[in-house]
Amino acid sequence: MLTHLDCTKCGKRHEAGRIQNVCACGAPLYARYDLARAALEMRPGHLALREPTLWRYREVLPLPEDAERVSLGEGFTPLLAAPRLGKRLNLPKLAVKEEGGNPTGSFKARGLAVAISMAKALGATDVCLPSAGNAGSALAAYAAAAGLRAHVFLPRDVARLFVMETEAYGAQVEMVDGLITDAGRVCAARARENGWYECATLKEPYRVEGKKTVGYEIAEQMRFSLPDAILYPTGGGTGIVGMWKAFQEMEAMGFVGKERPRMYAVQAEGCAPIVKAFQEGLEEAPPWENAHTHAHGLRVPKALGDFLILRALRESHGAGIAVSEQEIGDGGQEAAASEGLFMAPGGRARVAAAPKLKASGHLPPDDTVVLFDTGTGYKYVENMEPLW
């Protein structure tokens, strides 16, 4: 039910059905759908009978009905009540969206499942992206399942496990000095030289469509109500951007009202461009100098969709908040000891942010609050060990 693509900044309409990345103005593109038709087929009673993957929302996903779906069983992850952690944080209605059970162990599987499905449908043979780890392994896994060639560009200091995993899926891996932004520049140059389809965060229209399904899942798992607040790890920010898009689509289809969760972008103190821009009232976030954090997925000095992230924070009356390295480590121990969840650094940062937001009056005790554990912590033992 994909109808066309829209530029998120200048509003220019783009026709679907061909490989394209960003608009000529440099901004990300959004997929648009026949939502009136989708609403007729996605009624809650119908959804309850569908497969427990993100493809249950196929009417608001871009893949044509007759195209091959590249799937490893991603999505429809549990929304877990967290009573003991909630008691410790004085948030009795706390829940954790547990993404570690996704293929390749993280939420990155959502976006790459849809992006690679579309890449194959549109005729791509080679796909590429820069990554801090999980996106690269997800791209490689889905490319292998699709029969495409994958090219992944990683910062040289990435944990060795990610390199091993990505290479195991058959991807070509290139190590780059510097941060993910440096890897991104090399990746973009190689893509232009070789005609590869670049799948970097928000540089193509379809990863965000996979990521947005987490917003649909939360609504469905809460019987089409929405929580009061969502705390989300923010590097490239596709999750916040995707959920905000999902909520808008659900309202247009009549599934939810105008109310929205307050969206909170959580970043590391050593790399907090969104937090700084939010506090300074900026529409875009200047690049963060000397970015550093053990949570490599949060080490993104400049996000392409920064204006979309900031827009969601402000429209929802949320905020950006930064946490220290020690707080990230402590948050991980607290979640593990109280709820049996061995979280990735992103999830640990969310736990660390909750008491700070409570102290500043953002999270009243009667709020329904959702924290995201973006992936399994087992893949991060190497770079997170100093904090334990």
C-alpha cells in the first residue's frame, strides 16, 4: 500500500519503485501509504491472528505484495513488566521493551529486514553501511538471506565480536580509523564508486519503516493505548523518528487519539549532540567534538535526522538527557540484579536516565513508562567490562 515518498524537509514528492537515497536537498525521505485502506485490513481483531513478527503490519510497510520478504523472524518482541526495577525507581508502572531476542541480537534487525527486502525488490546487488557493530551484523545477515553482497565499514576500535560475526555472514568488512562518521564518509565514497545501495541510517527510506514497527507493537501490546513516556537510546535516532511516524499513522487510521507519549532521547555525556541542541533550542544539532563513550552505539557525533528527533522531543513535551559512563554501568547492574535482564549499553543508559528524569519532575510515579533494551548485553562484554 506504498503510494509515494515525501521529503521530510522540503516536502518534495518522490515516486516509489526505484532505488534512491535522500532528497536533492539532503534530507531523509518518508514512505507514505494508503492509510484509509490499511485501516480496513489492520483492525485489532485481524492483527491478533497474524504471525508474531513485524510483518503483521504489512499494510504500512513498503514491500510490494508480490515481492519476496527477507525475514529471519524479527519483531513482536515482549513488553515486559518490570515491578522490582520499578519499585527501586519509584515507577510502579514501568515496562521494558526487550529487543535482545531479535535476529542478530538487537533492534537493528527490524530496520535491516525491511531495507534489505526493498533493496532486493528494487534490483540491488550490493548493499553497504557504516556501523558501530549491530547494524553491520544485521545488514550482513539479511544480505546473506537475500543473496546480496554486503559491505560494512566499522570504526577500528569496535569490539572484535562484531567483526567476527559480520564476516561470518559473508560480508566484506573494512576497518576505518575514527568514529562512525568517519566510517560513513568512506562508505559513501565506496558506494558512489561502485554503485552500491547505501543503507546508512536515514540515508534510504526503508530502515525507518522497519524501526517504526516497535511503535505499532507497543500500541498493540497495550491494547491500542500508548504509554505516558518512552525512554530511548539515541545515536542515529531512527527509533524515535520511526515511533513518532508510527503514532501519526495510527492516529490517521483511527487506532489512537491525539495523545502522545513524552519522548526522551538518552545519550552519553561524552557524546550528547541531541541533548545539547534540545537544551539550546536549536533545530539541528552541531557535530559533537571529541565524541567518546563505551556505549559505541551512542557514539554518533552528528545524526542525519537530528531535526526529526528534536521535533519529536518538542512536540511530545519530552526532553534530551545525558548520563555518565559510571551511570551506564550502574544502570546495567541494577537491571540485571532486579529483573534478570543483561542489557546492551543503550538499555543500561535508559535505566540510568530514569531517576534523573524523576528528580527533575519529568516522570510522576503514576506514569506508565517504557524503557528500551535495544539488544543483548553479551555482545558488549569486551568494551563494557571497565564499567563493571
